Amino acid sequence: MSAIAYRLMGSADPKAPVVTLSDGVAAPKGMAWIPGGEFMMGSDHKLAQRNERPAHMVRVRGFWMDQTHVTNDQFAQFVQETGYLTTAERKPDWETIRVQLPPGIPRPPDSALVPGAMVFVGTDHPVNLNDASQWWQFVPAASWRHPQGPKSDIEGKGDYPVVQISFEDAQAYASWIGKRLPTEAEWEFAARGGLNQATYAWGDQLMPEGKPRANYWDVRKQLFPVAGNDQANSARIKVGTTPVRSFPQNGYGLYDMTGNAWQWIADWYRADYFVIQHQQSGKSVIDNPQGPTDSFDPSDRTAPIDAPKRVIRGGSFLCNEDYCISYRPSARRAQDPYSGMSHVGFRLVKD
């Protein structure tokens, strides 16, 4: 293995992981070696949601992982060399949309099927948090180039995570660069950074020494979802992604494994997947799980329970103590693989 290894500064634990970064020979630069091993996947912590339970033993093999989200600059290079158009930049296909909707929904007129994506628009006053449609909106012409809509852009944000990326877009980029999306097991093992069953990717305290360790919504400063965005040009607080590497790396040398932007995972989403794994394995260790073969999401009342969905992990700048405490390594969520959102990006791995 051709790499550069070091131990994190300030680590007093002789058993702490050694950060191993590629020098461009064993793997592309910008990747960290994740040594693999056994760990307790999922969580039975009081903050854990039902789909994170029960915690169960898993073994993963070693792999390389991008230290950061794929950035706007990196994705722009891919688009420049291939001419690729993301799903948000294409006219939507009704047959693809239909599978995510309740049966019987009539087909909209062609004039309504326009390129665009979902954008966090916030509200101007406190609202009931049971209805996310109050702060999310489909915005025509929103895309990775214009994350908040046509009046926004990514100028000066080359080192920000690329967002408004669908699962299909992430797969296309991965194929071009010779990498792949991580499995759920690989992602969680890497996110924990050697801290088995810690509540957060950096330990058990949300704000060690009073300092945030990730980009998430601080409800002490602003009530969720009261916020402005670039498109609205509001006087309300602006929220969004931050440059990669803005917060300390974890034990494996990875940045922003939680917070900033959700990350696409290779696995199909099943809400009961951890229960199934636990029942099938008994007390044995599950070796290198590759995820379920289908989708199951009974919590989404706007779509059939078996609508095709992929896993996203890590939470985003919108996660907060009042609504979405998903800036935890065990947190998981379902996502329509054909749609982009202004808080969903990705990072890749390599065998």
C-alpha cells in the first residue's frame, strides 16, 4: 500500500486509529484508508429512531474513501469532460415520477413537467413541524449549478459539496472516475472513525468544549425552519452548506461524515433491515452486508410502501435537536433515487 500515515494531533489514546491517506498510487489522492474490522452497527441509544434498531455486529473489509463530499469543482470537471446532464436538468419522466406517488394520481400536463429540483425555502414564522411541504418547494431550473433556483449559483463555491444530485447522477460520476458508492455498513464503520457506538462521529458530547463539530442547524440561534435563502433574498438567517474541511476530521481522516449534506448510499432502503439482519444472524457477526434487494418505507404517507428508495446517511445543515437529529453515524433515511434536493450530495469509495 502506497500511502501517507499519521496519528491525529492531540490524540492521547495509543489505540486511536492511524490516519492513512493515499499518495495517488494505491488510490487517487484525497482518499483515506478505512482498515475494516468488526463493529456494532446501528444504535439502541435513546436518540435512535426505530429504523436504527437493533444494534448488531457487522464485519467490513478494508477500502478507500473520499475524505470529503464530492465538490462543485470536482463535479464540474466531470460535466465538462462528458457533457452529462443531471436528472434535475432534464424534463421529468412521468413513469419515473409515478412510482413515488399514491395510486390514481392523474398525469399532469406536459407543461408542468419541467426540469428542476426540491429546494429548502424556509418559513418566515414558526410552523407545525409535521408538514415539511411548508419549507420545501419544487423550484423549476434548480440544479447543481443553481442549488436554490435560477437566481442562485455556485460562483466562489468550488469547495462546497455538490448538491441537487440524484442517485443516478452519483452513479454516473462514480463510473466516470472509477469508484463506487459505499454500502451502509461501510459508510457507518467509516463515519464512526474508530469510536464504537459513540453517539456522534466525534464522541458522546454534541459540542465538546462548547464548539460545534459539524454543520447542522443550531436551534439556540434560530428556530427551525425560520430561515431565508439566496433566492428569497430574505433578512432572515441564511442557512446552507459550508466548504468541505470546515470542521475537524474524524479518526480515519474523513471530513463532514455527519452534517453539511446527506450522502447517497448504494443500498436499497428498508425500514426494517436492521431487524431482519439481527434475526437472521442470531449472535453471529454479519460479514460485509450488501443491503436488501428491495425497498420498504411505511413511514412515507405520500408514496407506496414499496416505492423504490435508496439510503442516504449523515444528515445535513438542516438537522437539529427539534426536528431531525440525524447528525449521528447510525441515523438513516430513505430518499427517492431519481430526485435532487438542496441538501443531498455524495462521496465515494474504492476497493
